[in-house]
Amino acid sequence: MSGVPDAFAGFRTAVEAAVTRGRRAADAAGAGVAAQRAANRALADRAKAGRVSPREGHEATSADVRRVAAGFRGHRGLPVGQLPSGTELLSAEESQVRTDANANSTPPAPVGGSRAPIGPSGQLPPETGDDEDFSQARILY
């Protein structure tokens, strides 16, 4: 009978060791993610302040990666646009122009009133004198 308690104790020890290794790995991964986020935040702050300049002769994405990506999109019938260079990406004026071009326009304000809006058929529902079933006539349209 001593085999069962020993096997149980060995299993418990193995599980505790696995949990400890898992916690250490999660802590290490969390620290790595936190460091990467801090570095990204610092880079974003530098870019917003306009203090980032591309290295001379260095593109943000290599020519090989650009070529493969363009081939991938072209093979699948997706649009392949001309990508800006690193200098163009980091220039404040170009960035603002792209931001303005990509911004969503504000939809016009709805016109208020007491009439029901026009329904899917393009016409208001017919008026009936029946007050019993008003939900289908006005609320859904």
C-alpha cells in the first residue's frame, strides 16, 4: 500500500514544479511585453514630437519584404499601392496630410421632427385609425 501514497506524493511534486515553471515563464513574458510596450511608447512619443529621423540609406521595410508583399497582394487580386519611403513616413507635413485624408468625415446631423422616418420601401407606412397595433406602423419605420 505504500506505493499509492508515494505515487501521489511524486505526482504532487511534479505538478508543483510545473506550476512554478509556468509562473516563472509567465513573469518573464510579462516583463518582456512591458519592456516592449515602454519602448514602443517612447518611440511613439518621439515620433509625435518630430524627433525621429530615418537612418541614412535605411528603409523602414526592406526591398525584399516589399517585393514579396506586393506579389502576395497582386496574386490575390488585392490593390498594390506605392508605399511611402521612411523619410516620407516620418515627415510631419506628409503625416498630417495622410491623417487628414484618412479621417472619417462627420455625418450630417439628423433632422428632428415628429414625423416617422421613411421606411425601407421609401414611403411612410399607411395611416390607419387603429390604435391597437401602433408598433408596426410607426416604431419600425
